[in-house]
Amino acid sequence: MSRQAQAPTIVLFRRDLRIGDNAALAAAADRGAPVVALYILDETTKGLRAMGAASRWWLHHSLAALGDLLRKAGANLFLAHGRTEDAVAKAIDASGANCVFWNRRYDPSEAGVDARLKAALREKGLTALSFDGALLHEPSLLKTGSGGFYKVYTPFWKAMAYKVDVRDPIDTPGQIDGWRGELGGLRLDELDLLPSKPDWAYGLRETWTPGEKGAQARLGQFIEHDLANYERQRDYPGQPSTSRLSPHLTFGEITPFQIFAALRRSKSSGTSKFRAEIGWREFSYHMLFHNPDLSVRNFRPEFDAMSWRDDMRALRTWQRGLTGYPIVDAGMRELWRTGWMHNRVRMIVASFLIKDLMIDWRHGEKWFWDTLVDADAANNPASWQWVAGSGADAAPYFRIFNPVLQGEKFDPHGDYVRQHVPEISALPDRYIHRPWEAPAAVLKDKGIVLGKTYPNPIVDHGAARERALIVYQSLKD
């Protein structure tokens, strides 16, 4: 029997848009039967969270890049839209496949879809196998001494070091025997992932190269040029010292196994700190796996009594980067233009929304979900709850970032603010983070009219801090 006459294997692609270190694809190629590479845009199954607009933009380009790689390796990427179980059943009927392989997902709603799919396929006598690839650890297996899940990062990371063997990346298949039939699927543009009216993605196009090649190039550049200074400079948004690998990880264009392998080969300093940052991603997924409602429910239930302010005008001002605090506005404008924000600034803008404006963290989480190219089901809510104090291993309630002092400490010469808030870029360093203190003559000389060309602060930080402390303290009384 020829290979093309054998019943093919369907490989489902989801947030693993790569051919390297892809356990499901490698297993299908090794099986010796034709491979049906299939991506299903599932916006129908109940319980799945719809992707944000920035993520949809990234997905389009990542799928295009994956399709190119698969074609060069000998296979086509088939696209479908609808319920996962329905689309898989249709692909089986069309191709005659008797095996379906995929790499595991750890968002409980997505994992539930996969569990039901596996059960349905096996009930029909078909082979359904899942593999690792997204995380270094399996959340269901890594447990505390009492058999529970970890709620504090440090012991979690120590446990990973002792209990989890980080495997080497799996080799990329040299040639894939792609199935030659037709599934009646969709063209990429028919998934309708790109913005059109208006096309707001110009900044994303200027900033990113989605796809596996872009991910590997970014990793190489980071290790060669930035890793040595990572621990010392990673908190400075004006410095090119962070990896910017987060969207590539989110869409599975690169794996943590590949990153760890590259770090092992590197002789640069900074590897330990960067591994620990990857560890925070692992911890966030550990939390999500055991707390499916992490994006909508306080991990610490006492925060359910929090007195949030219902101020949609203030929320919109924050979203637009018009708060009057330059470091906050720079971060929100970087997010809108590029779909990304430096991690230090993410903490600053989140603290400002939650503790200066006293607006529910869930509003911030939703905005980030829609605007971030690295919007992640675990990292996003876990980080927002960390800042709010309502999450696991959370920041203490009295930790309230002063946006002026944070700007002066981590953007001392205003490089970051000047890049993203050009209307005050001419101010001297001493006033760049506190323009309202600039003398009238300086403002006039630079053509700045506070309240017109740049807003006055939306709130007085000192008074807002005292208000937040009173509200937070009331939760403890």
C-alpha cells in the first residue's frame, strides 16, 4: 500500500503555530501516513473566550507564515471555522483519517473542548493523542506536599527545578507527506481576522514579524545583544533589554523548551533571571488550570466586597493615554500603537487604574485582552490580580506605584515618554514626568499649554493614594 493510500493523520494546530519542536506534528510524520494539517477558528463552542482584535491580527499573519513553512515541507494548511468537534468530524469524513493528534492546551475551557473531542473520537474507534509543548510542566501533575496546587511563586519555581525535567526540543520534520485531497475549507482572508474599516494595524505591522521564523530571529537577537544586560536593564522601558518573545510564546511560534535550550547554549549572564521570568508564565498557567474563572473572579474572595468606582469617563481617559501622567500615557499609547507594552509600565498603568482611579481590575484586563498581541489567558488575568492584590502571591495592598517617581526612576531622561508622548517631548528632563510643575515660561517656550496640548492630571496621586489605602484597609477590618 502506498503512503498516500494509507488512512491519514489529522494534526490540529491551535496555539502551536510552528513546525519545530511540535510533538504532534513529529509523531504524525513518524507514523508514515499522509498528514492533514488543520487549523480551526472556533468562535462557536460555548465557554471559549473570543480573541481580541490585536490577537486576531497576529493570528492572520502567523497562519500565513505557518502555511508557507508547511508548503515548503510538503503539506498544505487547511483552514476551517466553527465548532471544533464538527470541523474535525467533517475533516475525517473528507479525508478518511483514522488518527487525530494535537498539542495540549491548559486553559480549562479549551482543555474541556479537547477532552470531549478525545472521548468522542475514541468512542468511534479512532486514535486521538495529545502531546506537550506549551508548558515546561503539566499543571495536573505538579503538586504541593499536601497534594494541592501552588499559590506562591517561589516554592512553585523551586518545585519545578526539583521535579520537572526540561526535555530537549524535538527536531523539525525534514519532509512532511501532506495529504493531497480537498477538505472544502476556507481561504485565510475568509476567516476575517484583519481590521479594515478602519485599518488601525499600521503600528503592529511596523513593529512585529509574526511566525516561527520571526520568533527564532527574535530569540537569537535577544541572546546575542540583550541577554547580558537583561537583569540590570529589564525595568527600563527606554532600553531595548527585554526579549519581546511574549506574543511568539502566546501563539506557540516558539516553545519554552526551545528557549531553555538556547539559554543552555549561551555563555551570557542573565540566563537565570530570564528563566525565572519564563517561570512566571508557568506559574500563571498553574493558577489558571486550577482556577478556571481567573479572568472574571477574584482569587481571594474577600475582594468581592471591594468598593470600585463606576467611572467610565476615567476609564476611557486611561485607555486613550490622556491621564496627564506621562509614564502612564506613554504606556497606553505604546499599547494602542504596537499591541505591546513594557512589563514595568504594565505594572504602573495597572496600579494607576486600580488604585489611583479605583476602577475594577477586570476593566483593565478586558482592555489588555483586546489590545495586546500577547494577550494570554493565564498571564493577563494573573498579572492584573497580582497588582490588584486579589490574586495569588499578590502585591501587598499598600504597594501603590507613584507614577511620577516610577517614571523618574525607570525613565530618568524621558526617552520612553518622549517617544510616545511627543506633545511634551521638548520639556527638560526635570519636568518630563511632572509637566504641571514646569514654570510658565518653560511651558510657553516649548509650546505646551496644559489642559489643551496635553492634559492636566486626571487625579491627584497623593489624595488618590490615601483614598485607596482607606478602601483597601476596610477589607482587612
